[in-house]
Amino acid sequence: MAIPAKSSLQIIPAGTLMDKLRFRLRVFILLLLIIIMVGTFGFVFIEGLPPADAFYFSIVTITTVGYGDIHPATQLGKILAVVLIITGVGSFLGVVANATEILLDKREKKIREQKLCMVVGMFFSELGTKILSYFTRYDPPTGYY
């Protein structure tokens, strides 16, 4: 007996897709928070910055603002800044992209529901009843009553 091939296009229920998006957003947020903490503690211990300045420098570096008021003085601090830029920017953009995708998915779902209500409303109106009776007149007889 042959096993049927799986289709590459699978229909994913909306709740499942939204759950996957929210899970992915949580992962990116957690990753971003870990990177911020590592950067903050790293700048406190490597550069000797006060915790508030180290946190500020981590955020400014990750968001690529780079005011230039605080900068690493040691070689190890510069390496940490480069690692923070590479990992932080990617995770920051991951958070922004996933949050945007969730908002757009909600908007798309709302628009689909509005269109469905419009179609259902039309078929339960007087015009819809006339259209349905017109189509049923031309249906071939099936013999099932």
C-alpha cells in the first residue's frame, strides 16, 4: 500500500500560526534581554562603568544610535561592543519584525472577518434570497429529497 505524499502547502489554523508568532516573539525578547544583561554586566566589569551608564551604553549600541558620549576604552571593551552590535542588532530587529508580523496578522484576520460578514449578510438579505432561488432553479435534479 503506497503512502500518500504530503503536500508542501499545508493549511495552518489561525490560532496555531498566532501561537507560533507569539512564541517566536517571546524567544527574541528573551534573547534581547539576555544580550542587554551580558552587555551591561560586561561594561561594568570590563570598562568599570557605573551600572546605569553600562545599561545606557548597551541600549545605545544595540539600537545603533551611537551618541558617542560613552565609548569603550579597553581592547576587551571594544570586542564586547562589536559582539553586542552583531548579536544585539539582529535580536532587536527580530523583536521588531515579529511584533510587526503579529500586528499585521491581526489586521488581516479582522479584514477577512469583515468580508465574510459582508458576504453572509448579502445572502441573508432579499437580494441574496433572489440570487439563491435563481441558482437553485438551474441546479440539475439529484434525486435526493
